[in-house]
Amino acid sequence: MKRSLVLALALGLFAPSALLVTPTAAMAQARPLIERIEPTAGPPGTTVRIHGRGFSRGYTVLFNERPLTPTEVLPERLTVTLPEGASTGRFVLSNRPGQRGADEVETEVFRVTAQAPAPTVSAIEPATAAPGMEVVLRGENFATRATDNVVRIGALPMVVRAGDASTLRVIVPDGAVTGPVFVRAGGSPEGQSQAVLTLTPRLIIRELSTMAVAPGGRVILRGAGFSPVIPRNRVTLGGRPLRVLRATATELEVEVPVGAESATLAIEVQGAGRYEMASRLFVGPAPAVTTMSPPAASVGQRVTLRGSNFGTDLGRVQVTVGGRPAVVSAVTPTELTITVPEGATTGRVAVTASGIGPVDSTTDFTVLVPVSLSRFEPRAADVGDRITLFGAGFSTTPAQNAVTLNNTRLTVVSATPTELVCELTPGSRSGNLAVAVEGNGNARLREPFMVTVRPRISAMEPDRGPPGTAVVLRAANLPADRSLVQVRISGVDVPIESYTREAVTVRVPPNAQSGRFSIVVRLQGTGATEQPFTVLQPVTLAAVEPPAGPVGATVTLRGTGFEPELPRLRVRLGATLIRPLRNSTTEIVFTVPRGSRGGPVSVEAEGRQTVTSPEPFAITVPPVLVGFAPLAVTPGQTLTLRGRNLGTSTATTGVLIGDVTCPASEVSPTRIACVVPVEARTGPVVVRVANAGEARARGNLTVRQGPPGPPGPRPR
């Protein structure tokens, strides 16, 4: 044994916390007494308790000469774990392991058995829990003594409250997260549950939206572990159930029933346990404000609020005016006296009494600001125009603001606490503006307002056109000095081309937008057209190809700015509306319709300039070829063709023999003469008339090579 201990020391096998003492300490140590060991048999990993007296850290625990580190050292008990690879033997307590003369005490034989099977966890009940809840594990191979089972979830140990070989009751620790549960029974391998334990937040109510509420009122509970499913939350007040109106994982809104009394709140959530608050929720009647006297006052003035349920304790009443806390100087159950606070604005008066509230007044309390005027816009205007006064202390009721100009009362159109919009009434003359607010004083501006005669536009010619269009604005009240006048369209300045006191001529600028023309005269005001001027997109019609043609002919219009969307495009041939075959911004293609009599071609679309061809499109009649003579010719011989609509000019009518041109020497609507060229060969005879089409004779013309033959017979 001594040799084994020396070897163990040399190899560093002793754990740092092994029970080693110096010889001096060992000599002073009383000899321990071993009474029994529990258990007396088990596999490696088994926890063994050595019972007796006089145990201390002065003695080292050995098993088969192998030092062990106790997990527990008490005067009456030592607890150790049987190491892996151990075989049957005795536990020994030695004060000087491996040294001569050591004092050693040994136990009875501990029988090392085969490794116990790992525990199996077949069920977790419930499968969802919160920290602090008890969970039942069902399975096999658990240690029969509850304390011999080591249970964990993740890295956190779970306290085992009770158990046997098939059932363990454990407590979910704080900080646990969803995952499997692990169980080790004595020295057995660790077993893992097949299912996971789903962890929900610990059920807790951290705060209430109010600690006092009136019967029928609502309270919001804030905390954790609530269920978003309303029926899974059961909230009680002193044992009386409350109706849950809204639920999230962190908030519950509940309704306090009529007849409820002050008590503690408790909540039970399926799968998350139960929680009861320590403090009580006060339930009592809510305060109500019925009248305010006066209903309007300035900062620092006293106001009396009349109503009910205010109480009698001045310290338990809070009042706000427009959100600002007010000083409460007196209180009775039906009356409060407050002072309008600094910074208060018009709004509801809110009262909280004995923690219940705040309860708003049914109407606004008006906080009056001393009346003042700072400026006005515009600087000058005509009768019927509107001006805006800026300042403070105005009434929001227009009739309570009396605005005058040189002692003539103006019509107040709209009012806010800081702005008044007024209309100049007939008879208004230049002077100073003043305002008097009912119950709140008056103010006057030093800078005078000028009443002018603004220009008035009576006509606009034309009312639409593309950029570059000359527009005449006929107007009255124009000054003689042209430099005082500026013309605008949609707020953009437009250069004046000509000017008189009755009319102004301008030209629509590039990129102008549709809108009203206005004439601005310095120190007089602005006049605008009644109707907006429509700025049309420019369109050009460069060509009509061909310029004439028969019914059914295809015509192409070429230009720029055409409407690309067919439903918005209108094309006319004379008075006939035509539906194009296709169109783009530069080309429109259509077919001459049946019944058309021709005429100018026009293109129009909403928002675009209308354009018309300078020359009318002529409807032509296709040529008809009746016959030709002679039927056989030699080059150089004259060929005569007869028919209808054959044209009137050699410049517009042509003859083909096969694919060779036969130059025409004479053309009339019913007769064509041409000289057969040397290149001609036997083939068909075709007449082509410009912008009218072509005609083909029946049968081929025979062309013989040789000198010219005699004239042929009459055409057939």
C-alpha cells in the first residue's frame, strides 16, 4: 500500500482538494470511528455515505489505495463518489497515506456491481411550465430514494421534491429555457427525456395602470407569463372573477364589475401557475365634473369646478388643465377650487380623487391668452378680398372676435387662438386694424392697412394653346405705369409683349403648366382669370402620305407630338371620324373609309394642340383598263390603251409591259398612247395612276422582234 501511494503522489493522482494534512496536524488529530457505509454495494458513480464520529479534513479517504475527494465532510458523515473502473474493496481513512506509522481506519467491504441502466423519461406533466412550478417526470430506472436522483434542464439543476423508481416531482428553476430534462440516478449514466419541457415566463404582475378604480372601470395589468388567449387567463379581485377584455403576453386589460369592493388581485394562467399581488386595488366611485365657473379664464385666475365624488382630503385630489397640474386650494365632495396654472392651454380639465381617475370634464376649459396683434397679410387688398391677422388671445368662435379697419367692421370668416381670417366689407377704407375679443380685451396695429382697387380680368383670348401661343388678357383698373405690372401663370412670371390700360398681351412660355393667369399690380393687388388657361402639348403634322387615294387606301400621317394612347386620339378626314390602324407619337396610319368625300385631315387629343393638313385629302377613283391595240407589236410601234379614269398627265400615269416601262406620249381619262421600247417582251399590260391605283388588261401583249409592224386593230 505504501508503494502504491508513493506512485500515486509521483503521478499527481491526488486531487487538489484531497484531504491531506501535515504530520504535525495528523499527530494532533483524534482517531475517527467508522460505524457503517450506505449503500454497501453499487456501480461506479454511486454516492456512498460513510457514517461514524470524529471525521475531519485531517484524514484522506482511499478506496483500494486510490485517494478520493469527498463531496461532503461532516463530523458524523463523509460523502464520496465511487470512481470509474473501481472494483470491490474497502474505504480507508488515513492521516498519512503511504507513510510508515500512519493511523488508518477501514470500512466493511463495498461490493462493486455492474453499471445501472440509465433512467428513461417517457413523459413530462405538464409539458409547458413556468419557473417555480412543479413538474412530474414519469419513466423508469429512477433511484428509489428521491435525493439520489440528480435532475437538470440545460445546465440548471432542478430540485427533486419527491419520487420513486418511476415518478419524480421536480421544481423548474429560474432562468431555465425550453429543452429536454436530464436525470442521473445514483451512479447510473445520465438519461435524457424524449420530449422537451416548454418554458414560459414566470407569471408575475409587476404593476397596475391604476391602484384605484371606479366600479365598471378598467385596469391594465402589466407583467409576464400571461397568455395571449383570453380564456386561459383567470383574474380575480378578492376571489371575484373579472372579465378579461384584452390579452397579450405582457398585458391584460380587465373590467371591474359594478358592486366590486377593494381587494387584492390574483391571476391564474393555464400552464403558468398562479400569482397574487401583495397590495390592494382600491374600488370606489369616480369623480365627475359637471360645470366650470367661469368656463374661460387666464393664467393665475381661480376657477370653481362643481360635480361629485371629490372627497374631503385636499392631499388626495389632483387636477390638470390642458395637461398641466393646477393648484387645488379647497375641496368638498361636490366642489373644487383651482388656480389656472402657467403653461396651461385650452382643453379638458381632468380630476383624480382618492387615486381614481383622471376623469375628464365633458367640455373644454378655455385658457385665455392676452389679446395681441403682431402682423397681417397681405399688406393691401380690395373689397371682397381676405386678409389674415396674426397674434394671440383670439376666440375660436368667429363671432366673439370684432375686427375693424378704420372703425369699419370686417367679416370674420374663421378663427383660431392665433389667426383670424377676415373679409373686407364694402365701404372699407385704408387705416389701422384692431380686434376686440369678447371677455378678453382688445389690441390695435400701428402699421396701416391699404385698401386698393385690384385689377380685374374680364376676358382671356384664347383659353387654350401650346407654348408660344399669344394670349390677350382684357382687364380693368390697370395702372398707366407698365413697370408696376407683372403677369403670371400658375405662379410663373410671363413676359409682357404689349400693354395698354385695357389689355395685356403675353406669350405662353416654354414648359408652362395649365393654370390661371393673374395680373399683379404693386400696391393694388392681384386679379386672376375665372377659368384656367389650358396649356396644350405642341403637335406638328408634317406630311400626309399619299395626299390622295381611293377608298380603302392606306394613309400615313407623319409628325411630332401625336397622342400615343389610341382611346384618347381623334383623327378626322373631312367630317368623318376615323379609327387608326396604329399610332405613335410620330406616326398615324389609317384606311380611307367607305363613303368618305375627302377633305382636310385633322388630329386632336385632350391636352394636345389640334393640327390640320394644309391641303385637303382627295378621294380618287381607281383606273379601269378596257383593252389595248394592236394585240401584237414590234419595238418602236405605238400601243394604244382605252379605258376609264386613266389620268390626265404623263407625269402621274405610267404604262408597264411586263416589268418594262412603256413611255406615254398621250394621256387622257379614256385613252393612253405609248411607244413600245426595245426592251419590251411579251407580257401583261398594266396602267398605274398616281394616288389612284392600277389596272391590268386581260390577256398578254405579244411583242415581236423586228421592224415596226402596221398599226393594230381597234382595242377590244
